[in-house]
Amino acid sequence: MADRRQETSGKAQAAKGAETGAEELSTGSGAPVANERTLEQALGLQVRATRRDLDLTVSDLASAAGISVGMLSKIENGLISPSLATLQAISSVLNVPLSTLFSSFEEKRDCSFVPAGQGVHIERRGTKVGHQYELLGHALGGEVAVEPYLITLSEEAVPYTGFHHVGIEFIHMLSGEVIYRHGDRTYHLRPGDSLMFDSAATHGPEELLVRPMTYLSIIVYPRAPS
């Protein structure tokens, strides 16, 4: 009987531990948690952004829409849920459809899926003979641009160490071997090796030891304001 009670107790503790563990699961990333915006917050941000695009002050918009400055301030800060009549008045002054004020709340998170072998083959700036670039995904928006490439250097590929551009680049070697230069240093990369560096310094494959070779290159840089 005691054994059964211990077994039951052990199962309960294991279940509780699994439940607790599930709640605490996270990636190893140091990125902060993405907070979900409420409808009021998304609405307020859109009103403020549109108002500023038109170079209107809070007082200008409030006066034209027939509401108090205090109410408009609360709307822009997502502190209240304005009535439909108030929103219609605001959208009329801003000269945008009412639906535009809700657009930032309804926008979908970006995602890119590329089936195996169906990446876009491109001619990247500085591409040399025998250097093949396959773009594996793309981001449609956001402040940061991310370009993941599968790079293949064929038998006829030639070394080139003159690449340089804004951002950070991450390389993960998949096959072959290369002496890769970054600035005044070189690295012997074999399958499984990784290299991450400031891509403003000149860089590129200096000695192609085992060809053909493939490696994953991910370039991250701030997107230019539109």
C-alpha cells in the first residue's frame, strides 16, 4: 500500500513539474519578450503617427475633431476606448478611412517559408565567378533587414576578399574547407565551424581548400527609413 502511495505521489509531482516546466520554457535568446499591444494602444499609436505625418499638434487635431486635448492625449496613449463617433471625427480630420486607424492592430507578423531547393538565385553585389547565392528567406518589414543566403563555391570559383557592407554577418560552414579573411585576420573554416563578424571590414574567402563548398551566410543590417 505504501509503495502505491509513493508511486501515486511521484506521478503527481512529475506531472506538476512538467506543468511548471512548460510554463517556464523559453529559448536561450536574450531578446526581450514581445508584448502584445491592446486594441486601444494600437489605435492610439496609429492616431499619433498619422497626426505627426500631417504635422498637426495635439491641440490642432483635438480642436478640429471637437474633443478636448486631454481626451485626445488619452486616446493616443491607449488609456481609453473612444466612441465610434469620436473615431469618425478624428479620421475625418486626418483624412483617412476609419479602418486605417485599426491597421496596426490587424497587421500580421511576418513569416517567410522557402521549400528546399526553391530559394531565389540572385546576383549579389560583388558576386564573382563560381560564387552562387541562393536567398532562403526575406522579411517584408521592420527596422532590421535579415538576408539568409546559401552560398555555393563551385570548382571554378575564385577567391575574393573585397566584400564589405553595413551590418553583421554570420557564416556557418556546411561542406568543403576555406581560409576566410576578415580584416587583418584569417580563419580556417571546416564543416560545422561558425564565424560572426562586423561586415563593414573587408572580408571573403581567401583560400579555397576543398571545393565545391557550401556555407550559410546570414546578413543583418538596419533598414533604411522609408
